[in-house]
Amino acid sequence: MQEVILDNYFKGLEPVLGLYDRWHKLHSSRFGISDKQSIYLAQMCAQLVDSTKQGLTIKPSVRHSDNELFGKLPVPYWMDKDRLKMKPDSGDNFGVTNIMDLLCITIEKETNEVNSKEFSVAKMSQDLVDTHINEFWTNEFIRAQHMKEGSAYKEDLNLIANSMSELVQLYNKKCANIYQDNQDRKEIELSSSKSALTTNSSRLNDEFKGVDYEFLNKFLNSPPIEDYKSSIFKFLKDRTSTTFENSLDPLGMFELQLKAASLYLSSVEKKLDGQVCWVIAFRTLCNIKSQMVDGDQSLVIGGPRAIIDEVWQSLRIDKKWLKRKKM
């Protein structure tokens, strides 16, 4: 019975408090909160909050006069919930007239852009090599030309470059062998059950994880510290126990950035889907990127101090090259 009464007598009716609150918003947004009618509507809203408990009701004559006075108030763009259903050329409402309308339109444009399929956090450069990473690496060679022992430091940079280039080649070769072995196993197990294929996929993932961990250690511990010639790395601490960037001293972090930049430059010369830098040096490359962006005078002063993995795509790589491994 209660549902029947609600459906027949109250369905579609806006609560009195909600109605006056809406009138107050509409009127004050157009005429200001200090307007006499805006103050009147605000007082009515305050009275209606506890009107049910106090047994108070609005006189029909007052309700009727208020409805005649405020019921035809135009709805601002930012308050119109049905604007998305309307055609763009619709002339309803009084359109864009205040800062709230402009703010609403700006937010809508930004939201639509972010939600579009074409949206990218960073503009994709046509250059194969990221300019900031390349600049970080080349700046060190320029710095070596103005140092007293620049030749020794240049030898260290070349040592890092050769070490990282060799690491990339070994990583890609090992991954290629794993792929080939997996294809051979698939041919043998072609007539096997589905469970056997699932086991094969799990085994493949385990092998790749093992390779990633192996080359992460090689990356952190290459080249040998004793092979450095310049005094810059003279006080470099032993890195055999280093596994995280946060535990590095400034000199160790600087060496790690040099190796990451060199690793990236060596990687981009190979196939995009075989870039080891994305696997073991992505965070360090993000730090280099943020450091170079922050120092770019053409950008806003006080730029990013860090760029998280989920939003940074400025290393000139497309999502299609990133294949998520099945767990």
C-alpha cells in the first residue's frame, strides 16, 4: 500500500527543501548571495531543515507565489545536469555568463581530452632517441673536454658504454634463445592437453624472470670498479650489496644514471621489443628525465622531481611494444 501511495501521489515531486535549495542556488548564482531574494531563499532553506520535526508546513499561497517568482529561473550551464543530452546548437538556458560556466566548460574539455583514445601523457617525438636522455649522456663527454683529467674520465664513459652495449647484446641473445626453445617445446607439445600448454607458459615466465634478475645484477655491478681510471669514481663504494636506488650514495647514484643512460642509448639501436632498459633501468631513466626536464629553462620553473612509471611515456616507446607477461 505504501508503494502505491508513493507512486501515485509523490512520484516525480521534488522535496520542498530541495526545491528551495535549488531556487537559492539558481538565484544567487545570477544575482549574488547578498540579493534580498537570495537571503530570503537561504532563510527558507534554514527553516525547512527542521520543519518536519517541528510540524511546520509552507502555506499553499506562499508556495504558489514563490513558484511563480522563482520557478522560471534560467539554469546556468554548470548546474544543468541534462546539458550532455542536449545538442550542441541548443539555445536553451542563458548560456555561458559567469566564471563557473567557463570553469565547467574547461573541465569538460580537459576530461574529454584525457578520456579520448588519442590522449597521451607525453607527446610522442618522431625521434627514435629521447632528447633528454641523450643530452644527459652527451653532456658528460662535453664536461670531460674541460676537465684536467678529462681523458681519463672519457675513458670511463667509454668503458661504461662498452659494458652496457655488451649487456644489451647478451640480454637480447638470451631472450631470443628462450623464445626459440619455447617454440620448439610448443611444436613438441602441439598435441598435448590444455594443462600442458598452461604449464609451458608458466615455465616461460619463470625463465624470463630469472633472466631479468640475472641482468639486473650485471647492470648494477658492471663495469668493475677497479677498471675506472679517473678520480671521479675513486671513492665509489662497493656495490655488491646494492639492490635499490634509495640505498645509494650520491656518487653511486650518479654512476647508476650514467649506466642507465648508456644502456638506453644502446637499447634503442636494437629492436624495440628487446630493450633491456625498460626491464632493469626504467626508474633510473625516469629520474634522469625529471632532472633534465626540471633544468630546462623553456619549461615552468620548479618542474617535476620524479616521474612515476604509470604516467611517463616520454622514452619514445609505444604501448604496443610492451607485452604484459601472463602470471
